[in-house]
Amino acid sequence: MEREYINTETLATKTGIAASTWHKRRMTGDSPPFRKIGTRVIYRWSDVVAWLDAHEKRSTSDAA
């Protein structure tokens, strides 16, 4: 099974959420798991999907 790794800019494109938001989320710990290699940050796409699924809401009144 091939693992797809993406950078922050690709993550922003695929999710429609600005790269700057992902930078801020990494700093607060509210992001999918990531790997840092030197100064480069990468995400495994399957981890991103799992993280997004775990944050799924059914109503605007769902707990944050």
C-alpha cells in the first residue's frame, strides 16, 4: 500500500482551508498528525482523512 504524503500547501488546496490556518492549528495542536523533516512539514493523507472524520459534526450545537 502506497502512502501519500502532502505538504501544507497541498493540504490547503485539498481541504479548502488556508495554509495559514493549518500553520496556526499545528501551533495549537489542533491539526492532523504531521511529520517534520528539517524545516519541511508533511502530512500522510490517510491521517488527514481520519482526523477530518473524527471532527465530523451533525449539528451546529454539537460540542466543539
